[in-house]
Amino acid sequence: MNDTVLSVRDLSVAYGQTRAVRGVSFELGRGQVLGIAGESGCGKSTLAYAINRLLQPPGRTTSGEVAFHPKDGDPIDVLALEGEELRRFRWRRVAMVFQSAMNALNPVLSVRRQLHDVFTTHEPSMSRREREERSRELLELVGIDPGRIGAYPHELSGGMRQRVLIAMAMALNPDVVVLDEPTTALDVVVQRDILEEIDRLREMFGFAVVFITHDLSLLLEISDHLAIMYGGRIVEYGTSKDTLLQPRHPYTVGLLNSFPSLRGERQALHGIPGSPPDLSKELTGCSFAPRCPYAFEGCHTHEPELDSIQDSLVACLQYDRRLHPARPDRRLRERRFDHADHEVIS
Amino acid sequence: MAYLWRKLGFYAVALWAALTINFLIPRLIRGNPVDIILSRFQTRQPPPPEFRKALEVMFGVSHDPLWVQYFAYLRQLATGNLGTSVTYYPAPVGTVIGQAMPWTLGLVSIALLITVGLGVGLGMVAGWRRGSWLDGLIPTTTFLAAIPYFWLALLLLFFLGAGLGWFPLNGAYDYAHVRMGFTGDFIGSVLCHGALPALTLVISGIAGWLLGMRNMMVSTMAEDYVVMAQAKGLRPRRVMVAYAARNAVLPNVTGFAIMLGFFVGGQVATEVVFSYPGVGFALLQAVGSADYPLMQGLFLIISVAVLAANFLVDLLYGLIDPRVRKAG
Amino acid sequence: MTAVVTLAAPRDRVLGLPRSGKLVAGLVIVGFFALLAIAGPILAGDPEALVAGRLEPPSAEQWLGSTDTGQSVLAQLMYATRGSMLIGVTAGVLGTVGSLLIGVVGGYFGGWVDEAFSLLSNVALVIPTLPLLILVADYVEDGGPFTYALIISLISWAGPARVIRSQVMSLRNRDYVDAARVSGEPGWRIMVFQILPNLVPVIASGFVWAIIGAILTESGLSALGLGGGAVTSWGGMLYYAQNGSALSMGSWWWFVPPGLFIAALGTGLSLINFSIDELMNPRLRKAAA
């Protein structure tokens, strides 16, 4: 039985010379939550835009495949959609909640007009009354007083605007909702409310979620699978549980160590020193090697493939028996990310 | 409503400034118009004092202190009395302006509507289809914007009027053969005579709107709400008009005052070249014949008209941008 | 290999601006006119001298033909170029200095000073300028070019002042300005050393617009016969051409060149300004690429 709703194979995106996404593959199960995490500039937002065919020139997909699998009927080749077909595909199949609620709502149209717009284009048979009714229902669903439907975006708080965006994403009951950093601009309390809201709605409607954030701690709670991106590639992929309990990639370890543990254990907090690679230049070897405490000679010359290690996929040469015949570094297995001992290791 | 009151207050101040400038300019620069006229007439002997006296009465020149004159001036304006024209003596300035005003208003408003409509429309499409042939034409607007109105009017007159004979050379309608009135002949004649002046204004004026709108479209299209509108699967036309252009036009509307200033300047030059019987033509004639009351009256009426147009546009802005209504 | 390296690293900046076709074209045009203004009158001979018959078309001796009194159009054009550019640049400088004073002081001090200055610029913006200039120019009558430049600059400061003010307002709250204020630097030092350098693109853009505006305004005034009565500018030439029945006699060589020069110089200056705009607003640059 195939219960995949979205499959991405070997997808690459370039902005002119900059190769922002490089050969990314993943599958999203129906009703599942996939979290994609990484620092800003790692290509995660670009990936989301590419799936939705929203790249603005000079951005374009250079290779790969995005297939959408409807419950009934044949798979849809998303990258081949054009014109009317693409327009009808959008929002009904894959809806999106944008990063900054402040800018994602049109400042000169009321919330009503922006909600109605979805129905007038996708459900032309609906009457004005029905549209209004549905729009109010949607607002109520996300906890906004339907009486505020006539409000303009600047009259709403940041949290409310984010809820409006979520309501809008629910409008056509889509199969997949892409959330692009939906809570970044909000304070912690509101963040939590919004997350719970999304979880509740997902249980109600059963849509699958691609959740994109730089905040790994958010993902561990709500996602089934996790993909960690670095330098335009997925460097580790597995279930949330596996990734949390046994992170394999040094970068994942570094990210996890950047947050206090959820169980409240006292742990030293580390950022990851250094900055992400410049993707406009040709890269040789592992793109994380310059920042990696476990990098050895081979890391600077060989680019690691995404290989399976038990139930996870990891792209790291520490696990490559040919180039690194010894077992992975003990410190890595102990989930340490210490630059102080750098010399000792290399 | 705070917005409305604030704007009303501003235009009251601007109106007062215009009135005061109008009062001060002749008095600060040259003393008074009578001196200027006398200096022009002066030949060998000084003019008889009765002549000077008569002129002073005619121009309302007095030797009272400035502030007394100022209040007298304001009082006169309040009663709608703009003085008597010298050229068209004894017609009051108000009457002369009343005859010229409809022609100018008609010409300016039609030309302005065409300019703004065409400029914003084409700019919208050029920005939306970045890199298309229409967008490729944008740099040529730079040249259009730099063409002086006066010269463009001369060229059009020379080539389309005199050279090809497509359009009449001057006037607002065929004075010799058509009588004023609501007849097809008259209206046709007015349109025919108005075509070249209007074309002059449109050609020189359109560039600014086109370029401004195009650049704002380019900036606006990178905004999240435009990308989101596309993600929503809205029709491209809807995204372009209601999401991108609705926002892109706002900064252009705030630039309206400056544009209108240029437009009025162009109007004066155009009317002069085409001998179009509007206020600009009258202004230049008044200058030529040292008709100071008429000159000042015309400046005043032009200022009031421009202020009123700007006020209208500000009200319109309040309608299309919900943010200013509340914030005030 | 070396060849590739030299090709890959061209001078990508001109006058501190990103090099582009527009900028180069603009600089070439403006440079051409600057050269004409300086050298033209020396080469062209006396513009008042009667050198040909009446309204003669262009010929080998008189490249641009003659006026209705038999003067050389080319010689007049050279002198007019100098006159127009002189007035344009002078008015541009005066207007820019004015807008800088009003904009920086208002934006920096804020409060009622800013309120007053803003009101002043906004009022100046809505009062129609050409009719006002006609009024003033008529009363001034025969002032020299400097008087006209001064009058024109009186109406050209308001727009740039508004732009400068908003820029200063945003700069005023930057950290390094705060730091300077806390460390006790006097207000004028902060303005000159911290804020002014960051205003350079805005000022440059305002200056270029002011020159274009001044040249267009001056030509408008002169063409209407309010330029003091001498053939010292492009607009003045147009006035005499129109009154010398150049139109009815079909003497296009008399009235076409001055207008063409105005439009060409204006285009050159605008092209330079586009480069400045693109420097300030990278989104436009990306669009052009």
C-alpha cells in the first residue's frame, strides 16, 4: 500500500550561480509531519518554494522531480504543471503558511476579501453567502472572532495575523500544508499556542505537514520525521525519536547541543562556530568540514553520500568504512561537540 | 476622520501661504506695479501726478503700512473681488478668469486622466512582465521625461499641424465657422483643437508615471503577499491588479503633487504655443501687457485649483490605503 | 589562465557606483555637454555676428544654418549650452544646499523644528511653481543668470529636502549615532561626520534631479520670453525661433537643436541617476540583470 502524498527526488535549485538546494530527496507520508531544520541560508525555505513552484527569477529548479500522489488517481508531476493546471493545483493540494505574517497578508485588502479570493477562484460555483459562511467558519476554527472578518491586517496582532494565515491555508482542505517558519516572529507563548493549533487542526483534517524552522526544539515535539539540512543538502534524515535519541551527523549534534535539553538536564550550551558555506562557489568535500570538530583529511576531498545507518540516513564520512576504517569518533557517539579538543581529534 | 482634519488643516495653511506670497511678491521685489508701469512709460518728462494717482487707484496701491494693506487685501479676496483687469478694462479680473478657466480645466483634467491611466497601466504591465518587450521600452521614457514641454509643443505643431495638416494650428475651436453651444460641430471642433495640446501634455507627462509605477511594481512583486497570492492559486490578473498594483500605486499617488506641479507648468507652455485661450495663455498675456491685477488673480486661481486637486487626491489616498484612515 | 583572470576582474565600479551600460552612457552624454559648454563658445565665434543670409538652411559653411537676422545657429547653440548649463548647475547647487539644510536640521532635531520644516517643504511642494516663477521673473525683469538660478533654486529644494529628512530620521536612530551622542559629541559634529557621509547617494541623486529640473524650468521661462531677453540659453533660442517665424517658414534647424540638446542632457543626467537609485535600491538592480 502506497501512503505517500508527496515525493521529492534529487531536487536541485539554483539562483544564478548559487546552488541553494543540491540533490534533495524525501518522501512525505499522508497525514505525517516532516520537520526540516537548519540554519538560515541552508536552503530550507528555497526547498519549500520549489515544491510549490513559487521560485522567483533568477531562482529555478535545475534538476529533480516532485510528485504529488492524490488519494485517487495518478501521480501529478508538479514541476511539469503549467498555467491553469498549476493554478488549480496550488492551495487545493499544497497550501502554505508564510514566514512573516506581517508581510504575507495584503495590507490594502480586508481579511474578508483575502479569504473570499480563495473561494472565488477555486470554487466559482459558491455563492457570496456561502463564501462568507465558510470564511467565518475558518476564522472560528483558528480561534478568531468571526466578527473581525472585515478587519485589515494592520488592525490585527502578530499572533492573530498568523492565525488568519493558517485559516486561509485550511480553506480548501489541502493534502499538504507547508509551514515556513510560521512562528519566528512571535513571542514564545504565542508560538506554543500556534503549534498546538496546528496539531489540533491536523488531527481534525488529516493533512500532511512540511514544517520548516531553524528552531529544532519546536520540531522534536510535533514531527514524525526530521530532515536536517546543511549547505543545500539533507545531511541527516530519520524519525524524530531516533534523531533526538541518537543523532549521527556532527551538525545535528551541534544543533541539538545549541538548545537546552527538553528533560531539563543541565548541559553546556554551544553554538556552532563558523558560518555556512558560500554556495555560489564550487565545493569540494563535505560542506560542513570547515566547521566540524570531527573532520579528517578525507572530509575535505570527498563529498559524503546520504547512507543508511540503522533506520536513519546520514551523510557523514565518519561512518564511511572505506575512508574512515575506525569506528566513528567516541566523542561524536557521546553527542559531544567540543571545539576545545579539536587538535586532539585531528 | 483625524486624517481628513489633518489634511484640511494642511491645505488651509498652504492656501494662506499662497495668498501671502501673492501679496508679498510685488511689494517686496519692486515696490508696486505703478512704479513699474511708470518706469516703462517714462520718457523725457516725469508723468503728471494725476496720472500716477489714477494708476494707483486702479491698482489699489496705497501708502498705508504693509499690515493694513495686507488685511485690506484679504478682505477684498473674501468678498471675491480680484480687482480690475488693465488689458480688458473695465472687465473685472474675475470675469476674465471665468472665461479662461473652463478651457484649462477641461484640457488639464482630460490630459491628466489619460496620462495617469496610461502611465499606471503600462507601468504595471511592464513591471509585471519584467524583461518583456514592453519593459525593454522603459529606458526610452527617460528621453520623453527630459523633453521640454515648450519644444514638444512646437514640434507637434510643426510636424502634425503645419506639416501634415492633420490638426488645426491654434485656438480652442474654429472661431470663424462654429458657434459655441451643445452641437456636434462645436464639440467636434473642440476635440480636434484640443488634441495636439493634450498630446503634448500626455507625452511629456507619462514618463514619470510609467517609470515610477514600473519600479514600484518590481519592488512590490518580491513582497510575501504577492508570492502568497500566487501560492493561493489566484488568477494572474487578480494577483497583478489587486495584490501587486494596488500596493505599488500608493507611493506614486503621494508623488502626485510634484507631478501636478510639472503638469501645470507644461499647461502654461502648451497654451502659449497653441494660443489656447486658457489661464496659462491669459497669464502670459497679462505679463506682456503689465496687467498686474490679472497676473495676481491668475496666480491665485491656479494655486487654489492645484491645492484643490491635491486635496482630492489625498482624500482618494485615504480611500485606497486603509492604514491612513485609522492612524490619521 | 592569466587572460581569464584579467577578463574576470574588470573595473566594476565607476565613481563608486556599480558599473553599468546606463551609467557609462550617462557619463558620456553629460561629459560631452560639459565639454561643449567649456570649449564650444571659444570655437564657435560671435553669436551676434551676421554671417549669412536670412533663415538659410544648413550648409557646409553654416552647419546649422542661420537665424532670421542671419546669425549662426551653431554659434548661438554653443553659447546657449554654456548659459543653460551654468544656470542649471548653479541652481542645482543652491537648491541642494537648501534642501540639505532643511532636511538634515529638521530630521536631526525632530520636534517642532521638524514639524515646521516639514510643513514648509510640503507647502512649497503643493504651490504651483511655474506660475509663481512667471510672477517673480516678471517683477525681477533683467537680473543676471545668477538671479535666475537663485529664483529657480527657491522652488527646487522642497522635494529633495523631504527625502533627505526621512533618511536622516532613520539614520538618527542607528547605534553608532547613539554611541556618538552618548560619548558627548556635539550635534554639529555628529551631523557632519556621522550622518552626512551616509547621505551621499541621496544628496547626489537630489543634486542631479535639481539640475535637470533647473534646466527644464529655465528653458520654460526663457521660451516664454521671461528669461531676461538675451539669447544665452536653449530656452532663449526657442523664444527667438518662435517669434522669428521659424515655424511658419519651416526653419526646423533653428528650433529643433536647442530642444534636442535639453532632452539629451536631461536623458544623460537621468541615466546617471538610475545608477544611484540602483545603488540605493538593490531590488531594481537585480531586476535589470
